[in-house]
Amino acid sequence: MTDPKAIQPSALDQLPDRDPEETAEWQASLDAVTKAAGPHRAAYLMRRTLERAEGNGIALPKLLETDYVNTIPTAAEPSAPGDEEMERRITAWNRWNAAAMVTRGSKYGVGGHIATFASAAWLYETGFNHFFRGKEADGSGDQLYIQGHASPGIYARAFLDGRLNEQHLDNFRRESGGNGLPSYPHPRRLPWLWEFPTVSMGLGPLSAIYQARFNRYLTSRGIKDVSDSHVWAFLGDGEMDEPESTAALALASREGLDNLTFVINCNLQRLDGPVRANFKIVQELEAQFRGAGWNVIKTLWGSAWDELFQLDTTGALVRRLREVPDAQVQTYQTRDAAYIRQDFFGKDPALVEMAKLLSDDKILECFHLSRGGHEARKVYAAYKAAVEFKGAPTVILAQTVKGFTLGEGFASKNANHQMKKLSVDEFKAMRDLLELPIKDSDFVDGVVPYGHPGADSPEVRYLQERRAALGGPAPARRTHALAPLPAPAEKAFTSFDKGSGSQNVATTMAFVRLIKDLVRDKETGRRWVPIVPDEARTFGMESLFPSLGIYSPKGQTYEPVDRDQLMYYKEAKDGQILNEGITEAGSMADFIAASTAYATHGEAMIPFYIFYSMFGWQRTADQMWQLGDQLGRGFLVGATAGRTTLTGEGLQHADGHSPVIAATNPAALTYDPAFAYEVAAIVKDGLRRMYGEAAPGEDPNVFYYLTVYNEPLPQPAKPAGLGIDEGIVKGLYRFNTAESAGLSPTANSPRIQLLGAGTAIHWALEAQKLLVEEWGVAADVWSATSWSELRRDALEADAALLRGEERVPYIRQALQGAEGPVLAVSDYMRQVPDQIAQWVEQDYSSLGADGFGLSDTREAARRHFGVDAQSIVVAALAQLARRGEVKATAVKEAREQYGL
């Protein structure tokens, strides 16, 4: 049988060997080393040779893993500026107060996490003292994505520098009474401190990459030079399992985002136990990031290990560290020296001899305490190397102990993520370890005290001086006093008022035409940020390519295949369009960065992100919640919307439920416009509210979600009369009556009100005609531009009534006096129009496209779901028959006549 290895092609086999004799000599040398010194020595030499080749710029495949040691050797570590002892005392106070805050809150059962910050304290403190730039210099500073579970440590530091007081700390996770602190980084809940929500794990790393990329975009387009801003993302090693965490690694390296640093706290534990019990998470992450083109810095071992590495003359220690699985490393953290001697050192004769030279105390110091992420000098060296590295983003893999300094009951225990408090005795032991001047008598009635050295203490002065030198407090969110953006010329919006005449126009195309006009505006046009996930041609946006350009940090290094065409594919360094490829998650991260630039950088940007509606909320609703938390502003546009408008595509493309998901987001203003002039009115109002002069009581920190359709239909003229624009924005207005539609019902005709949204209004208009001409029923047609805004207004009216205020919901005001029952029709599931049912005084029923979508023509799909014009007629007759206003036999006759 043929050896499979013998037939495996090698890349080298495809290249001519110009000197086979020299090649054979190199191979023979490797064989000789292997025979004389063993395979470990041969492997060592090969790794070092490859590293040298890489350092000299020789084009070879990169090593994906290096030894399980620090990337920066002790001898190469720079001296950290500042007072290390002072920083140790500051860190000790922050460790104490973080633990005290969560423990004191445990009596209320509100939870909290202690162990994460305990492991990461030096990772944050080193940055705050030496690297993280504040906003007082240029208004941007650095962007900090704080690991959500570490929030108590950030609050503790804000308490030390005077930005929070004891009352704030005592209200950790208790916000309803005022002066409370949110559980995690939530800008909407604490908008002066937090910039970025990060606790929905995986979204922080993804957002950080696109934030760093958007910083380059702002600079390249001449909006603002933010080239000095650095993005720092603090992550957990367990968090890296989330697919979003690593979804954009290649983008970051491809675009050379050296303004970005990931700091991954490798405490080897996730929520329930080890991250990689039988493997090594650091090595796995190193391979993943190096393979994606990142610069990788490993900061694994503290200075106590220096002596052990010097004794390792055979490489046995390095080999053993490489082979011990993470769960066993955790076990060493909790076991005595005898166990470690036997289990770790006893596996190799060379290590047995090494262990004889080590005291028990030395072994315990190394295996219990000494980790690279717990030493300021080693963290400083890693950070300095990261910010100085050019050409690629950097990831720092810092090994720590989860629960460090919290005592034996916490450190490396599998359950420490769920452990919410320390006992008084454990606090006293922690006090002694941290050398804090807290007396036993300070524990009144068993309550752990907060610790503070005093507002004028050397520690606080030092902290504040360091922050002043770096540009002010951090983290900090600033809402700059921006002047409202001037409103675009009215012509852009009124051009739709006359309708499209005999031309059929889809509302998707109407929106794109509106945007083309708005981006030409001299005042605000350059602030638009068009975002699309590789579907621009689907939405008719290719005409924007040559005029706006697609952003690329390299510009266009090739001649496009369609260069001789009017709408050629144009990339440019100052391109305005962000075309992200097939990634809705990446596009949403773009949108979040752009929509919050008004706070992050003091520059109001107007993003619109257009996508297949099915692949928006269904795929990225978590990011849309993140967007609301981050107080983002802009326009989300779900194109090719509805269950039945996308012909032939079928179940996974037919969207019948996005407005249901959108209605759950308090920051989303969801609209389902039917006509081009409605699209224009909604965008105009959105620009006013988010970027212009918001009305009293209006929150500008919202975003608009519009559904637009790909079905070309006649666009009617805007009806004359007062209050149309108000009705469009509020969610409902009467489009016509049977009489104004040119129909001729009799004076005593039964009457019904048809409410249609989006494309469904066209079926309602057809049904209106059939009802009069074939059944003698008069129907008025209403355009329901937003079921969810009608519901929001009604809920606010209900809340006002509870406060003793009289307020009538807008839906009730609009329909007041309307004759007959109400029948609502939607191309979405019935749950969408049923949002308003309880506030409609008339008899109410609905039609919608419930169930899975299917592949067919629009007409067949609408008949299948029972929402076409004929189905509306039958449903209307059934409603009227129940009221005794038409004969019951009419319903049966209609069903038979229409083949239902």
C-alpha cells in the first residue's frame, strides 16, 4: 500500500532547485542536529531560524505559535516611568473598593463580579497611568472598550479620583432611585462615563476593530484628523469563543490598523470552568491572531520565573510549560509545593534536578503568584511595544489568575465568577496582603468599609496628575456642544410630492434617489456615511460608486474591469461609501462607529445602512440593542422588505417579522412607508430630530428604521391638506376616502376603514375599488406608516393616565369619527398591526403574512397568505356581516367568486 505522505505534493516541489547540493547540505545538518542533540534541539533551531527569517523580511510562511514564554524577555523590558510603589498603592485601593462595592451590594441580591477585575487590575492601571489618552486635548483621545465584568474596578478608580462618591458605590446595580451605577458599561445609563457597551460578549472586539477603521476613515476623508487616537479593547479569553470576537481579524490586519490593540486577559477561566481544560487557550489565540496577520505579544510569566528559565539549560522547562493543559495550570494554583514537585517537575529528569535547587516558597511564588499580567513592568513593556509597532494591529495575551489577591477561597476556583462576596475575615486577609491602612474597628456591624487615602493624599494627587498629563479623565464620554446641522434644501424632499406619474418606482429606488440629492448638499452632504454589505447593485446604488467612491485605505491599485462604463467600480482613499463585503455584523459595527461620532470625536456623521431586510434585525438585533445603548443616531434601511415582495427567493429571504423585533428596541423608530413622499418626510423629520433642532421632550438619541420595497409601483402625489406630514411621522393618516378616490358609493353604503402599511396599501386600494364596484361597500384607506410609533404614543398616554394626566392616544384621535370597523393589512405577520389593537375604539381585525415565506410570484404568495386585494374584500365583508351591515351570504359569494 502506498504511503500517503509519499504522494502529498509540496509547495517546494513546484519550484526549481537551483542548487540541489546546497539543499542537501542543509537537510543533512538538520539530520545531524536531530541525531546528536535530539528532536527538541532541532525544533528549537528551526524556530529560531524562521524567526530570524521573518525579522529580516524574508518571505516565508509565519510561525503560528511560539514557545509558552514571554515575547519580551526580561532583559529587553524598558523601565517604566513614574512611581511604581505609588501605583501599587493606588491599585490596592481600587482592588479593595471594587470588592467592597460588590460585597456590600450582595445584601440586596443584585449580584456583581469580583474576580475579573482582581485578575485584570494591572492591565487597566498601567494603561490609565501611562497610555490612555483623555479627551481634553483634541476632544477624541483614545477609545477604551472595557471588559464588562471588570466595571467595579473602573468605578473604584472613579471613586478614588473624585468622580464618584460612596453613595454611588452603594447604589451599584441599583439605578432606579437615582445616583446609581449600572451593572456594566452602559452609556445610556451613565452617559458621562461610559462610551462603549461591551458586556454582550463578542460585540466589543468587533466594534473596536471597526471603530479603529472608522477613525482612519474620518482622517482620510478630511472630516477630522484622529490619527493620534488609539483603540484599546479589553477582552476575556473565554469571550474569544464568540464568533463576533474574531469575525473581523483579517480586516484589521489587511488595512494595517496599528491604531488598535486587543488586551486579552488570559486568566484561563470562563463562567463555569477552564476556557480550554485539555488544551492551551494562549497558544490557540496566538495561532489565530498570527495567522490573521496580527502582531502578537505574550506576557505570561512574572519576574519570579526568571530564575527558573535561567536554570533551564536543556529546554525541558519550556517544553513542559507547553504541554501542560490549562486546567492543570489552574490546579497548580491551588495545590502545595509537594504536589507541584511531583506533577510538574517529576515528568522529566532534567526538571527533577531543577526542582532540587528550588525552595518550596520559590515554587509557590512562581505557580501561585507570578503571572505577567500582575506585574506593572511587564504590562508596561507590552503596551509600549504595542503602540510603537507599525503596520498591523497588536494583541497582548496577558496571563493572570482570576480572583488574584482575593484569597484562597477565590483564586482559580471554578465557581469564582458566581461568587459575589468576601467574608470579613477574607477582607482582613486581603487588607494585610495589600498593606492598606484599614483598621479592624472600621468594620462596623460586620460591614466592610470603603477605603480612600484622602482627596489631597499623595495617591490621589499622583493619579490626577498622571491623568492630566494624558489629557484628562478616562474613561469619559463627552457630548460636545455641537451646533445643529443645517437642514438640507427643501427641494430634495418636495421633489417626491408630485408622484411618479406613469412611471413605476420602488420605494427602495425612491430612497436611493433621495440620498443622491442629500449627499450633494453643500453643508451636510459630506457627513453622510453610506454603508452597504455588498448589495449596492441590488438596491440600485451603483450610480454612487464613481461620484462618492468606495473607501479603501490603499485607494485603487488596479484598473477596474468596468473602467470604461459610466458607473464603474471606484475605490478611493477618501471614498465616502463603506462597502463591507458580505458581513451584516461588520456593517452594523460601521454604523455604530459612525452614528456615535458626535460623542466619540465631536463630529456629527449621518450614517445610513441599507440591507436585505431579512438579514438585518434577525441577524444583528444584538448590535442594534448595542446601538441604542451607545446612543447612536442614523438611518437603518431594510430593503427588499416584506414577506411577499421578493419574488422567487423563498423562506430565508422573505421577511415577515423584522418590525416585531424592532418594536422591542426602545431607541428604534420603526417606519413602514408606502410611498416615496412618505420616505422623504420621514428622513426629513429624522434629520431634524437627530441632527437639527429636536422639539422639547424629544430624545435625539434615537435611530430610524425604514422598510423599503423592491416592487416598482406608481407613486401617487402627496395628498393635499393639513397634517399630512404630522400623520406620516406619528404613524397614521387618511390617504383617501371612497369618494375622494373617484368611486361612487351610495349614501347608505356600509363603510369600513382599511389601514395599510408599506406595499400592502396598494392591495388595500385595489380592494377599495372592488368593495364599491362589486359589493356596494365604501372604504376609506389609511396609510399606517408606523404601527410601533402609534403604540409608543399610546403607551405614553396610558402612563400619563396613571399619573392623573388626561391624554388621548394619537391613534384614537386620528380614527375619531371614522365610520365602520377597522381592517388592518400588512405584508408582515399580523402581530405587527395588532400592536395598536387595544387602543382602537372601532371593531378591529387584521390580515398579515404569518408563517414561513415561500418561493413564488408576488401574486401567488399574496393569495397564499390571504393578503391580496380579493382576500381583503372577503375579510372586510366578513367583518361587516358580523355587524349585520351586509348579508352573511355575501361572504360566501365573494369567496367563490374570487376562488378563495
